[in-house]
Amino acid sequence: MRLLAISDIHGNMKAVRRLRGRAHDAFDAVVVAGDIGGDAAAEIMDILASFACPVLYVYGNWDRRLPYDLDLGPTCHHLHLRPVECCGWHFAGISGLPTSWGLNPIAAALRQNVNRKYPSASPKNAEAMNAIRKADREALLLNRSALAAALKESNAAPGRTVLVAHDRLFGIDRDFPGLSLHLFGHRHGFRMTSHNGTTFVNVSALDDPINGDSYTIIEIDGGRITANPFRV
């Protein structure tokens, strides 16, 4: 299986067009690990869909205004708590992150409870701010639990599962034992590591004026995973 993995686009249409002009190879899926770019999301997805393969994505902090039921095209699949099968593998993920959950339904419900308790919350109200921070951390735990339940219900084999999030999830063994691959972005800069049998890949940032706009090609052949970054 051959994946084109990108993250942190930040609405940079020039970088997306350069990517499309350079990456001529055939891919089994395009994976977007968040920060698509808000209002530019539909146009970006149109370009990525021209690779003629599924586009599998989650939202990041730049996508905080995008609805979770937004239709970005028939081949584009929002992975939030929803396993999608591709080439005999399952892809699933979490949209949002504690610093900016956006319209994440679980986080929104927790924030609503805080707002009811502190209707006039402000940065000067330390108790209210602590409650908000606690709710944002709790949202991550509940999203992780919901994703684990969705994967279990789908009968996805952990050794053939790819978990996608905007930021790296830690303590993978707790909720996703035996997971094969975890893709993420947010931290700008390619890095590939492994821990307890799981491969972790920071897939670089497509909009990174400091380190250079980059994408990653990932190949999975049996139990072997390779990942290589490229400049656009």
C-alpha cells in the first residue's frame, strides 16, 4: 500500500498545486493529518481528489470552524471516530486537539456544561478557566475511548490499522494495543519513530516557510513500513 501523507496545509493553495504538479505516482490513499485550512478546505480537497484515490482526513486547529458533517466530495472521508477500509487496512482518527477542539461534538458538550456553570466566564475567573482546561483535557480522553470503541465495533485488526490525528497521541498502548501505524502533524518537520511495535510518523508540513514545504510518501509492504519526506 502506498500513501501520500500531508499535514498543516493552512490554506496554502500554491503549495497544494505544487504538490499536485510534482507527485505523479499512483497512490492507494491520500492522508491529511489536519490543518487543512478553513475556508479553503473544499478547493484543497478538489485538488487532492484528482489523485483518483480516497482522501482520508481529520481536522486540526486551523479547521475549528468546519462542521463535522461537511461534504467535501464522494472520495473524501472524514475519519473522526469512523473507521474507513482501504486496501485491507482500516483508517480512523480524531479531529481537533485540546488547544483547539473546534466543533468536536464531545468537546462541545463538555464546554456547554462549563458554560452553564460559569455563564460569565472570563480570563479573570480562575475557577472558570481551570474548568475549561479540565474539560478540554477530558475531551481528549473521551474521544480516544470513543475511537477505540468504534475500531472494536468495526472488527479492525490492530496490526492493520492506521490511526490519524492532528497531534501525536501518547500512551497508545492503553487504548490501541497492537496498533501498527500512527500518523500526525502539527509539530512541523518529518520524524519517524517506533515504540512497542507501533510506528509513529510526523508527516511534515505542506505549509512551512521555515523548514520548507514538505510531504511524505509511506509504503507498507507486509509488516514493513517505510516513510520518506519530499520537498514540493
